Amino acid sequence: MKKEKIAVLTGAGVSAESGISTFRDSDGLWENYNVEDVASIAGWYRNPGLMLDFYNERRAQLATVKPNEAHKLIALLEKDYDVTVITQNIDNLHERAGSARIIHLHGELTKVRPENCCNEMDGFSEKAVFDIGYGEIHIGDKAPNGAQLRPHIVWFGEAVPKIEKAIETVEAADIMLIVGTSLQVYPAAGLYRYAGPDTPIYIIDPKDVPARDSRITHIKDVATKGMETFKNILNIK
């Protein structure tokens, strides 16, 4: 019997309980940095050294945290369903929790690529992207092609190359689950609109969300507790 498909969209709230700060606080700061200084392509051109240091710090922090129960319960869904995780997060906690199929919309913290690599829309050639784990990169660290290395992150001002794949995943889903995202960062925030007209959509977030749709069931809770509720709704043991 063919398994039903679940598309899971996750945001910063799913990793917050692991100790990773949410991407953008209400004051427009991320780890006490102005977001535009550390998360935009303009910031890279303005001060690449600052951005390299910032992401070195994020990698060092990532090495100290573990997947929480929400990550583990999302991975557990694969026991009974065909699951694809679409994440806005740049951490690797879904992988470490055991999820097998993950689309990283905004890049991956543990990977780097040449700053002159590729056109954003070609999905970044896998040959140019490589994993450095939790290591550091600095000004002067060069890729095999001689260009400065940069984080493999999609910043403000850059295209989101994997958004089409994410849309196809949502269109094909029998169930959509959204966990820990405020649905305010586009284009990811609009993904739920591609779910089929009869596809139930579950949103787990302790705060009110801007989405207004008759298909939506809002589980108003943090990710770990909300995933327990969702697991019970699906009757997963």
C-alpha cells in the first residue's frame, strides 16, 4: 500500500528548543547583529570578514546543541508516511534526528562554496559546494577555483533556488504540516497556498499566524508539545 505524503515546512521555532536563537527578533537583530549586516548579499559585499566571523560563531554553536523532541517526532512520521521536510533553517538538526529527505530553502550552515559560484537559479552545482562540518572559514580561504569561500547560505537579495522543488512537494502532499515559522519570510511563507484544495494543513506555533484558510488547523503550542498533539491526531504510536 502506497504511503500518504506529508510535506513538513519548518522554521526557527522548531530549533529554538534546542537552544538555537530564532532568526530575527522583534528588534530586527539576530544574535545582537543587525540582520542586514549578516544575512544579506549587500552585507557580504560590504564586510565579508564580519559575515564569515558570524557564521563561524553559528557553526560553533551548532556543534554544541542536539535535536529536540520535535525534530525526532518529525523524523518518526516516516514510519507511516512518505515525508519530505522543507526547512527555512540552516542547521542540520533534522538530519541528525533521522529525517531522510530534506529541502534546505535557505542553505546549509555546515557547507561552503566559492563566492563566484554559479548562477543562483541553477541550484548551485553540487561540485562547487562542500561540507566543512563545524569548522571555520576566513578571508583568504580559497575554493579550488581560486575564489574566496563563502557560506552556502541564501541571503536577502539572492534567489531561492530550491523553491520550485518545494512547491512541487507541497502540491503533491496529502497532508501539510507547518512547524515553528511565523509565515512572514517569503517565498517560504506562501508555500501552503500550493497545497491541494482538500489537503489538510496543520500549523504548530504558539503565536497567532497571518494565514487565513479553511484548510488550516492551528495547534497553538511550542514545537515539541505541538508535535505530540499532531502525532496523536494521526494516531502514530
